[in-house]
Amino acid sequence: MKLVKLSLAAIVAAGALTSVASAASLEEAIKNVDVTGYARYRFDSKDSGTNTANKHRFTSDVNFKSALDDNFFGVLGFRYDSIDNSGERFDARTMVGVDDRGEDSFGQTFNIRQFYLGYTAGNTTITAGRQVLGTFFTDDMVGTGIKLLNSDISGLTLAAVAFDNLQDDGDIGTGGLLLGSNNAEYVYDRNLYGVAAIGSYDPVSFQLWYAALDSVAQLYAADVTVGANLGDVDLSLQAQVAGSSMWADNAATGTPSAVGPTVALDDAIFWAAELGAKAFGFDGS
């Protein structure tokens, strides 16, 4: 079960750069940089029945956020992701250059994953550029576009997103399907638009999402969590429903240059529930 914890972009970016080009010296900018991210090493072993493939995987996402003045900020994010075959002295993929496609469709082994500008006014923040979509449906997928967040209402955050140039994310099982009358576009070539309401009013927290993948499907989701405290015992109940309503009835397989068979597309719905308990130093779900 997946649990989940806005052309216009050019106008916003141009106005911002004009305003902040000389707002801070390099020394001041460096002092105001926040660094977030992670670094991970993982050893993967896969047994196909006839042989075993062992691999070392090195992955890191690092984001640098700098305040440009009182209202503007910029974020630059880097990703490094390589796989080295264990037990071999060659085919190490810790390189950047020709024929280096990297992992997880981010580009090269070392690449710029995020590059965007943000503006905050009161309880409203708008970010424009290449960034993590952050929707219920996309997890860590990146795209180019605009995100708007507003928290004027206590306990409630309202969000709106509009993205194109979506990442060819392997988590989208239908990403390889071809659309259009000439079968020249993939699912992730279409634009994604969405709105959300995310709130927390003790003891209830919730997320309500709606998104539209242009000419492909409408997506919706609701996530509600209720908590209760009974003495030394904390209980929680989380329920989710997510679904899709397809605009496209079918899609082709293969590639634009070698179109394969057509497959039918249909609506889908997903239900999930999780009961959790914490007591006396133990927790379970």
C-alpha cells in the first residue's frame, strides 16, 4: 500500500531573476544555503534460476536551497545513481559521458534532478521549474512546471500543480504505451494537472486529490487517518481509495517506429486500510 506523508513559468522566472540578480553577495548566499538529501549504498542479488547476478548500487539525492532575498529562493538538486556488477573488473557504471544512460530514467549517472525558483508571500508559495511533482500519484517523479501551495486556513493546505516534460518513470506501468492517431506519443508525453486539499484537525488528518493526465485519464484519491489515545495505547486507522477514469479507450504497444498490438484501457479502483497500535515501547500495524 502506498502511503503519502504551474508561458506562466517563464513569466514568473523572468520577473524573479530581474528582481534578485544583485540581491545578495556570493558570501551571503553561501551562508544561507540549506542542504537536504540522502546517500545510500545497496547490495542487490538476483537469482534467475540459472545464474545469480550481484550488483553494488550507489544512490544519492542532494538538494541545495538558497534564499535570494526576503521572498525568493532557488533550489538546485543533484542525483548520482550507479550500478557496478559485483565480481567483475569491468562494466562499472560510475561514469558520466557517452552512452551513459544512468538508472531510473533520470538521465546520466550524475545529473541535475531539480532546478527551480520559488516565491513566498504570506502563506502562499509558488515554485516554477524542474522539480519533484509531489502528488499522491507520482511519488518522487520529476517534471517541468508550476506548483502552488496555500495555507491561509489553519490546519489546511491547498495545492495546485501543472506539469509537462514528465520523467519517464518506471513506476508508471503504462508509461510505455503509445497514444494519438499516429501512435507517436507516450503516456508521459502528456501534461499533468492537479489540485489537492491536505488537512489535519486532531484526531483526523486527510488528503483529497484530483489530477488529469491530458487526454489519458482522470485520477482521484482520498486518504483519511483517525487517531485515538487510550491510556498508554495509541491507535490509528488509515483508509485510502484511489482510482482512474480513462479518457483513452486503447493504446498501442511498441515504439513509434515499430508499433505493436493495441491494448484496451479500462477504469480502475484501489482500496486499502491499515490499523496501527503503539503501546509499551512496541508498535505494530
